[in-house]
Amino acid sequence: MFKTNYKNEVVEIRGHKIGLDESKLIKIPIDRLPTGTLIEIPVYVFNGKEAGPTVLLQGGLHGDEVNSIELIRRMLIDKSYKIYRGCVIVVPLLNVFGFLNLSRDMHGKDVNRSFPGSKKGSLASRMAYYLMKELVLNVDFGIDFHTGGEQRCNYPQVRYTPQDNRAKALATLFNAPFMFGSKLIPKSFRNECFKNNIPILVFEGGESLRLNPISIEKGINGTLNILRYFNMINKDVNITTATKSIQISKRKWVRANIAGLFSSTIKNGEKVQKGQVLGLIMDTYGETNFKVKAPHDGYVIAVNNFPIINMGDALFHIGS
């Protein structure tokens, strides 16, 4: 299923050549702030002694998803990227501008809806263009790390393109608590990679602007599972044992029928039964107390942590 004639003897990025058994930090200039301060994207390249797959590990495509950035940072600090075979290209923080502004977007545009991008387009479009041209077309497959947004906390999960058998195989190897196929979104990073025959896993864990220890742990373990499978790292690397990933086939958001103050009564990731009370919606004066119930059996794969909700707001993501 995965090719064996790997060609990572020399990896070239922005004129920098990284041969076998070499590592390098490349800083790619992107733009300047209005003050003139240069903004660069650090890219780490770890090339092993032997030929093998070239893997992209990417965080911070959305600038407010700090959990994805911290996950990669911890692996760098822990020297988990001692690569013996193949090559790992690491981008801890792609959307520097969004990160500085505590924003998902880059100057008002979502980079993950800007692919394939343009060399002369908006900053988000140019970012997408150079990501594909300079980095992604060098790789065999990749993992794109994300979090939930708008106070929605995703329990650790991997999403893959249903039409891509290699992506599903990688998701199985990753072994997150939950895995499921997810439709391609036009102009997204995963969609553009699929067009170029590059399998991409999307790891989702935690929520925007917060660190989530469980998601960081599961994300690191899953990444190391894949690297160890391809003999890219030492087999003695400690990986926390996990139960087999649960395959989700159907997903549905439970939404608020009334507005008010919302409080969850179950834990994220928990198995629930039809009719079970998941949370309560109360008015600010204590006159109403509306019970939110599970519409069917399944697992809670995401929870809205924001206490003030309106009618129709998404509260729980239930997968079965």
C-alpha cells in the first residue's frame, strides 16, 4: 500500500539541501509587520541515515490552536525526532500572524480555505501556495494537528479521507481514541493534498487558546506509533499503551432547544445511552431547568465549554 522506492537522499527546501543523516532548521521569510519586523516560519528537517518515507508534521495552521503547537514543541524538546530512517519535516507554527493576534485566521482569511493558493494573492493565499510548493510536494504523507474552535473541546480523534485507503491505514496505526472518515472540504489543505495523491491525517484534540494534557499525550503517542511502524525511530522509544481506536461511522451534533446558561453533566469521551442526561440549560434567574438528553447511543467526541448559549448552538458531538 505504501511505496518502498523512497527518494529522500537529498531533501531541498528554499535552496537548502539536507542529505541523509543531516538535520537543519530553515527559516522561511513570509512577510513583515507594518513596523518592518520580519516574520519567518521555522521549519525543522530531520533526515535519517537510510532512505524511507518523508513525513510532514504540521501545527498552527489556525493561529489560535495552541494545543497543536505545544504538542509538536514537546516532541522537539523531548528529542523524539531522532530519526534513523526516512525524513521528518516539522512545522510547529504555520500561521504566525494568527498566533500573534490570538486568531484562527490570517488577516481575516482562513488559510485552510485558501488552497491551492496563489503567489500573488492574499497573505493566506500566498501562505497556502508556498506550503504546497516548498514543503508538501516533498512528502509521502503528513499529520495536520488541530483543535476544536469557539470553546468546543474535541476529544482526541483522527480524521481521514474516506476515499483514501492509505490515510485510513495511517489512522489505524495512529490509534487515537476515536477515528472516522471525514468529507473533503473545498480549498482545504487535506483536499489539495488528496488531489496530489498525498495522504493526510487530521488530528483533533482540545480547544482553541487552551492546552489540553490528554490531547497532547494522545497526539504524541499517535505520531510515534506511525514513526515506529515505518522504522523511522528507535523501537525502544516509550509509547503509552492505549486501547484500540474506536471507529465512528455516524456523527451528529446535539443542539440547544432554548437559550440560557449551559452546564455539562458528563465527561468528554464518555459512552452514553439514548435518553441519558448530558447537561442542563438554565435561565439566569433560576426559573427554568431544561435537560439536554442523548438522542441515541454513542460516544461524546466533543463538548461545548462555553456557558452562555443561544437556541441552535452546538452542545455535544455524538459519534456512534
